[in-house]
Amino acid sequence: MAYCSDVAQVRLEHITKSFGEGAAALKAVDDVSLDVEDHDFMILLGPSGCGKSTLLRMIAGLENPTSGDIFIGDVKVNDVEPKLRDVAMVFQSYALYPHKTAQANIEFPLKVRGESKVDRAVKAKSAAEALGLTEYLDRKPGQLSGGQRQRVALARAIVRQPSVFCMDEPLSNLDAKLRSETRAELVDLHRRLDATIIYVTHDQVEAMTMGTRVAVMSRGHLQQIGTPQEVYARPATVFVATFIGTPPMNVMPAGLFERGDTLVGVRPEHLRVVPSGGLPATVRMVEQLGHETLVICDAAGTRVVLRQDAEAPAPAIGAEINLDAAEVHRHRFDAATQNRIAA
Amino acid sequence: MAADTGATEVLHGARKVGRYALLSFVAFLVLFPIYATLMQALKSGPDAIDHPKSLLPINFTLDTLRAAWRIGDLGRLMVNSVIVAVVVTLGVIVTSLLAAYAFAFLDFPGKGPTFIAFLATLLVPAELTVVVNQRTINSLDWINSYQGLIVPLLATTFGIFLVRQVFLTVPKELREAAALDGVGHFRFLWEVAMPLCRPTLGALALFTFLGTWNQYLWPQAIITDDNHRTIQIGLERLKTGKIDTLNLVTAGTVIASLPIFVVLIAFQRQLVRGLTAGAVKG
Amino acid sequence: MRRKWRDLPIAVGMLAPSAVILGMFVVYPLVRAIQLGHLRCDATGKRCRDGGWGQYVDVFRSNQFQHALANTARLALMTVPIGLALGVGLAVLADKQIRGVGFFRTVFSSTVATSIAVASLVWFVLLQPQVGVLPDLFHGIIPSLKQPGLLQDPGTALPAVALSSIWASLGFTFIVITAALQGIPRELYESAFVDGAGGWMRFTNVTLPMLGPTMLFTSVVLTTRAFQAYAEVALLTQGGPEPQRPTESVAYLIYGQTSLIKNDIGLKSTAAVLLFLVLLVLAFVQFRGLDKRVHYGS
């Protein structure tokens, strides 16, 4: 009955979503095409308002694209109801039914499908076990901690054994420590379930550590799609270059770091202090973080950040230094289009 | 297929038409008594006798309305109601502001039990208090007077509760900073606390005005002369028992409701916003 | 410790106006009425006989009181469930974003503008056989309805009063439930939708449970109103067609034009205190009984 095939593949072709009409129309998603392979952990990454959540909701069936096609496993699902798409969704706020126990929450998708009470209980219990929730099944969401609630939301998603999992920033409501623990658990879950996951976040650390592939979006446009390493080492646009990496890549105006009319980007860890030649800069601030040192400089009005080992001697504030970087670490971007210029 | 997500969703196509149809049908049912009343009030006297049940008057006329106004002395009734409602509303706002301030910003021994005592008064129905209040008002010689109608209604726990809710959302630091600047309680109330709860005060005013305007049992209990009669208890005097004057009653109800309809439609949004303002935080 | 006492004078000053009014016109009457409830007085109110606490039991057990209580209970049983169901139904019906929904919402709220007196008079005229439109309409739908008119027929008088009361309270219920609906997080509906729940399932699994506390509140208000029914009885039936008097409510028994105890402040107090107790018990029962099934959010 469900439109699922054995291959849990998602294909988006030229998806556009506009809100509003006429002159005031807002394009939340603008001509995005991407493929999610079977068993991918695809991360949709970008700042708030970039359209990633809208894209996810279209995949789940909560919104209809204004134009373009969505395929799940080779079946075009544009007009298909969510329940027939075999997609499960985990919301940022978990969307747990406050009046139902954890067990009833987890069983709910099965209850909708009309499964018997016995079947439901069995499946719910095994989903709960997979997430370490067995002792909390009788509690209501109000009696659970944030992390436990999140796991109930996950259990509810996996109990359906869907083809695709859609997750909308599920970790943002957790505190930092819990977040990093849960990140590892999610990666483990992905492996154990052999699932296809589409995951939305604005946190690049999550994207880099969890995803098999990352799709970076900004203002409705897809900026780049690739593995975390690709996106880090060969950013396709200035946006991607400065969004990924902390501290962000130093993208310097044309003519500053080298002669020419292209923008040049160098990551803070790739800048070296050289005795002479290179880019002259004045040290403004030195941040000793313990495991590394950040040196914040001013080069002809441009803020440049450089990373050093904690052991290396840090320059004094006000010192004049020279900065250089190896050719392989220089990224060049077209000043007008902001796109990478292939080396 | 629409993104059918439940409440406050967007509908398209056939579902939309179906929904409009259902809404219109129900709206018709709800509005029918009002419509029928309005039509009857606009029928002329002879028309009412000849075609009492027709829903479309042959000629629209204001004569019946005028007659009802005259015969029922509706002008004086409305004036009385307005006087009582306005004074009571102002009084309730003042007493509620003061009492709510005391509960929200002041600390004194027995504050908890006192508040509970105030809340407990909500349980006592008018049907009980009227028995004794009737006698009290009588002994004060306030029967058939404005004071008699107004004074017992000047304070309500509901108002105190509502304003206190809003006052409780004012951060303590605000009061402390003001205290450091030497701002006394009354000044703080007037210049800081009150402006902050304006929407709630608006809702309270509306509520109190409506409630007082609609009072039936209490005016019925203490008013027997024509000078101080209010509109709710005065309307029934248009019921003379003769069938052919029933349209006067209808006309009377139309006139009596007009001010309220207008006020409510104008202040609809404030009402809901004010009532939920304090509740959101609490 | 000292700070507590420092605020006391000004607190007293601020609480005084409300305390005096409430004390004189709510607390004092309550206490005094309980006292007076022992007494039986003659028409002048001067000569009273002490009947003791037993008087409360006697009045409660009396045929008249029981009869009025039964009528009032029947009225509540008609107005509360139907009123609540209609309020929820209309609120859900109008909870869609289609153009013009504001108009419908205004229409559904409109009865909140009518006072009990106005609503009762409107329905009084509507239900008169010679002048009103409804008796013919009802006769057309249910031919067995007799012609004297719904208000004059002892069988249909109370339902007719109930009808007018339900209509009058519709606006209030609609407004309250609509406001509560806005508070239900949209994501709960979306989650249910993605999991495949249809409209009815979403209603029973999301809307109704989340509306629980509000429905309880509305039910208590409507029940209280029903048991306090006075104006509607006074204007529609004056206690109901003789001799059965099926519409005589407890409040009308005490204050109505035809009340036998109009001038006996002792018996009036007894009956009024009993009504108060009935209301208390009802509120208590509703809170306890429904509270278990009502959820108060996380």
C-alpha cells in the first residue's frame, strides 16, 4: 500500500517554493536539485531562513512545492500524502502528545495504521529498548527530561520502520553536553538501522561530524553539496567557505593577499608567520585558548585571524608581522559571482 | 492535495467549497433569531397584524422602533443603564488596580490567606447575596436609587485576579530599580504598573460594562419605580399581553442590543488579547 | 521580617475599598443568610420563629424544592452537553484559514452581545404561535407537536427554555474554545499527519485532549449558569405552564413573581443557601470527576 520501494532514495528536481503572491512573493526555496542516496545521512545545513526546513517539510509532505518534482525511490510523490510516502519526521520541539504516556506516544503511528494492541506493544517496546527508554514507558512527556523526550520522539519515528527519516534540528533544544552525547548516538543509530536520514541543522559541527554528505543552503539556494571533507577543503562559494569552519576562513578582498582581481581565502590554520614578504598585518588581539592560540590581526583594514599551536610563541599586541600561506591552501573566488575559481 | 495539517490549515478546491457551505448553513441557523427579530422590528404596526410571521416586511419602517422607544420610555431606561454601567466599570477598575497592586507588589503578613479569602468570594452566587443585600439596601434607604444599583457591584474578585495576573509578569527588578530611585507605590502604580496592563484593563472594562449592562436579578430586586429602572428589567413592560403588540417587544430588544453590538464589534480584538495577556506567562 | 510589616499600612489602604465592598455585599450576606435560614418570618418580616437547623433539611426535602431542583437539573442536562458540543464543533469548523473566516467567527460569537433578558424575549416572540415563526416550523418537522405553542405545552416548555439558553451562551463558548484552540501547538497536528492520522483521528487524539482544561472550565460555567436560571424563566414561562410547572427553577422559586416565600426572609435564605450548596457540590464534582481525564500540559 505504501509508495515505498526497497531503495530508499530521494531525488529533488528543480524544487521551488514561494509564499505569498505577486510582488510580495517570497522564494523560500529557489530551484534546488539534489539526490539523497540510499543509506545516506544527508545534512541540510545553513543559517536560519535559508530554506532548509522548508525543503525538509516538502520531502515529508507537509508542504507542496510550487514547482519541481520530488521522487522517493523512483516514485513521483508530489501529490502523495505523507502517510503513503513512508517518511517519518522528528520535530525540533519533539511534538509529543502531552496527555499520552511515552509508550502510547511511540505506539501512535501504529495505532493510526490499525495494528492490534498486542502488535503495537511489542514493536513499541523494541523501539524503546533500542533507545534505552524501557523504564520510562509509563511516564508522560511532562515527567521526562529533554533528552528522554527527544529519544521518545526518535522511538516514535523508528517504530514505523520508514524508508526515510526526516529530522528538523532535533538537537537544538538540548544543552551542549547532552548534544554531543546524542550526536554520537544518532550516528550509531544510523549505522544500526541502515537508514536513510535527511537532517536539518544550522550547526556546522553536527554537519561535519554526523553527515555522510552535506548540502549547504543560503537564502533558498543550494550552495554546495558534498562530503564534509569536500565542503571543508574545497568550498564552492564564499558563503560555504565562511560558514564552515571555526573561526571562519579569511576571505580577503582582491589585491590584498596577492595581486589580481579575485578574492582569496585562507583558513586560519593555514596562515604562517614569515619573517618577511607576504601580507603585512598588525596584531590587535591574542586569544590563548589553552589548546591553541588565535591571533587576530588587521591587514589594511581587513580582519585576519590566524591559528597557532599553544606552544608556539605568540606575537605581542601591536606587533607588525607578515603572513603567508602555501599555494595549495589558497582558495580563489570570483568577486562578482562569489563562486570558486577552479585551480 | 493540500498540505492538510489539521487546525488552521489552508484549504483548497472541493474541501474549501464544502467548508464554506457548512459554515454558511450554521451561520444561518445562529443568525436566524436575530434576523427574524430585526425583520419584525422593522414591520409597521398594521403589517405586523396582517402578516405576523412573514420574514420580509412589505415596507421597512422605523415607526415600530419609535413607538417602542416612546411607550417603553426606552430613552430613560438606557440612560439609567449607562449611568450604572459606567460608574460601576470605573469603580471596578479602580478597586481592582489597587487590590491587585497590593497582592502583586506588596508583602504583608497573611497575604496568602487573604488572597484565598478573596478568591473564595467567587463561589458565592448572586442568588444568595441578593436576599440579604435587598434588606441592607432597604435599611440604607437606597431602594430605587442609583447608589443601590451601583455600590454593591463596585468590586469584583474576577477583576482583581485578572489585573494581578498581569502585574505578576512585571519583573521584580523594575520595582526594585524604581524603589531605589525613590518612587513610591502610588506613583509606581500610576506611571509604570497601570500602563503595562492597559489591554487587560480594556478587556476588564468591556467585561464589566457588559456584565453590569446585562444585570437582571439585582435591579429587579431593588427597583420598583420608573425613574431608576434599567433597560434589562424595563423591556418586559412592553409585553402587554396582547398579541398584536408583541412586535413592540421585538423592537425594544433591537434597540436595547444595538449599543452592545456596536461596542463589541469595535473592541472584539482587544477583548481576546486582553484576556489572554496575563495567561500566556502564567 | 521587618519588611513584611512595613508594607502593611499601605496594603491595608489599597485593599480596603475592595474588602469593604466584598465584605459588606458578599461575605456578610453569606453569613447572615445562613443565620436567617433558621427562621420563618411572616410577611412583615418582623415576627420570626426559629426552626433550627432542621429547617434546612425540611426545605430541601420539601416537594416544591425537590421539584424545582429536578427541573433545574434537567435544564442543565440539556444545556451543558449540547452547548459544549456546539461550541467545540463551531470552533473547530471555523478554525481554518479561508478568506472570510473572520466574518463567520464574528457571527458565531455574536450571541455574546445579547443579554439573557434580550435573548429570552427574542425567543419568547419567536415561539409564540400567532406571531412567531418557529412553532409552524417545528410543527412541520415534527407533526405530533401540539399547537398551543412550545412554551405553553408542559412537555416542550423546558426544552424550549433550554434552546433559548443554549443559543444565548453559544457566543461565549465559541470564543473561549476558539482561544484555546489557538494554544494547541501546530506541530502536534503535523506530527499526527505525517504519521498518517486522518481528520477525525487528529480531532480525538490531539484537539479534544488538549482542550480538556478549557472544556472543564466551560462546563463549570455553563452548569452554574443553568442552575442560576432566573431571567429566562421569568421572561419565557414564569415557572411554566400550570399545573405541572416544569420550568420552575430554584432561583425562580425564591424570587419569582409567583413565589410563595417572597416576603419570608427566613425561608428565602434557607432556599438560597441550599442553592449555594448545590452549586458548590456541582463545581466540586465536576473538578474532581473530570480532572482525572483532563491533562494540564507539560
